[in-house]
Amino acid sequence: MDYIYYTKNTCSKRIQVSLDGNVVSSVKFLDGGCPGNLQALPRLVSGMTVEEVEKKLSGINCGYRGTSCADQLSKAVREAYQKLHS
């Protein structure tokens, strides 16, 4: 099942996350963002667990924003897991 996460303080406005249990099966960034990063991130996290994504990407900042697309992805997979498995 797909979950849509609405980002905060990033160029991309939404992230679509699909999980298989606690493993990321697919990610799509929607509505803006840097094309290179938004193609690379889904490839990098595919097959990772929610915990692995959080460990690697949480806290990454993009300039003055206090967050980044990578940081928002770590939040998106956690929220998707919590919503889809509660």
C-alpha cells in the first residue's frame, strides 16, 4: 500500500512511500525538487529497512532549511510504517 507524506521546508512537496513490512519497496518524490537527488534517493533506499533509512538520512540539512529531502524521506518512511502498521 502507498502512503503519501507531505514534506515541510523542502522543494519537493510530497513523497509517496511503499513498504513491504518494514522494508522500503519504492519511493517517489512528487511536486518539485532537484531531479538528480530525487532520482538517487529512491534507488539508494530501495530494500532498506525503515530503521536503516532513518539512521543514514535523518538530520541531513539543505542550507538554511533545517531539513532536506533526505531528512524528510527518513520522516516519511517512519510515518508510513506507523500509519500502515498500527
